[in-house]
Amino acid sequence: MGNSLGYIAGALTTIAFIPQVIKIRKTNDTKELSLETLIIFCVGQIMWVTYGVVKKQPPVALFASITIILYCYMIYKKIKLDGDKLN
């Protein structure tokens, strides 16, 4: 039950970011996104991956890894479209 709940929670919280990625891809607009927030969240996800690996929690490591990919895309687009200036 524990791992099943982890996979469901991880899938839902990861899927939650997909509409933002799609919107960025379609509009090429990242002006309303904070680069600092994106970077902090990505670092947090890296820590979740580490935690998931250390604690042998595959759902945590898996979905945090997927979320890192989504956030790296958003960071890349933010820097490419708006410059690399932090607010």
C-alpha cells in the first residue's frame, strides 16, 4: 500500500507541472516565472531524488527525477527567452 500511495502521489504532483511546460512551449512566454523559484525548486527535487535513493523509496526518486527534467526545461526556456538575470 505504501509504495502504491507513493506512486499515485508522485504521478499527480509531477503531472501538475505538465500544463505549465506545455504553455511555455506553445507561447514562448516565461515572463511571469521566477528564475529563482525554478532553481530553488529544482535543487529541492535533486535532494528528493537523493533521499529516495538513500531511503530506497523508488516512487520518490522516480517522480522527483521526472520533475527535475520538467524544471530544467522551464529554467532553460526562462534563461533563453528572458535572459539569465535573477530578479
